[in-house]
Amino acid sequence: MPKRIEANLGEGNVGFQIAPMIDVVFVIMLFFMVMAGDVKVEKELNTTLPGTADVSNGNQDIEEQIIQISEEGQVTFNDEDMDNPTSRELPVLRGTLMRFKQNCDASKTPPVVTILSAEKAKYARTIDVLDALFLAGITNVTFTTNEEGDQ
């Protein structure tokens, strides 16, 4: 009969195991080596930072045009009545804005329009004016409302 080998359970402390630690270090090193290939190279972005003005262009006068919307829906362009208050398409205003945009493009100045709306003007009328500005290609638009003294 073969002889049994008795294990002494009290002597189970084999000390610090270095082999598993080396395995972990190799796995971490492998991870970083693989991830190093995925690093995206930053590319140069060409940006223009604010600085001094270019004097060679001369002094460009920006002419601001004012569109007023009354409470009744009457639209005026620089104090000149445009279309009737019930017209949704505003063909006269659209034509005037297109000519204004063409003149600004020819003189290389930006078209600037301010919409001066009465406090109780209908919002739909403002949308009609914005549609006309969009069709004319004018995007530089500001909004204000009449003050009590201006009515």
C-alpha cells in the first residue's frame, strides 16, 4: 500500500509571489502600448484673433436701415410705407430689401437692418418681415421696441 503524504496546514505561507505581479505588469504594459497607437494627432487650426484694424481698406460707413412695424401691422422702411397691413408676402418690402442687399454687395458693405416693432404689434407680422429679410439674403438683423415717447 502506498504511503500517504501528510500535508502540514500550518506551513501554508509560501511568501510573496512575484509571478502574478509580473503578469499584471505585462498586461498593463501591453494595454498602454496598444493605446499609444490610438492617440490622435492635433492639427493646426487656422484662426484669426482680434487685433489691430487693417487701415488699407479705408473707413467703411455702415448704413443702418430701419424697418418699423406698427400695432396695426403697417410696415415702413426708413419712414416709407411698404405694402398694406394685410399683405403677408410683403412684395414691395421684399423688392426694396433685395435692391438694398445688391447695393451693399456692390459697395462691399454689410447690410444692417433694425426692426423697430411696436409693443403690441402682432408676432406674425414680425415673422412676415423676417421672411422678407431672409428672401433678400440679409442676416445682420437687430430688434428693438418703441419706447413710450416714440409712439
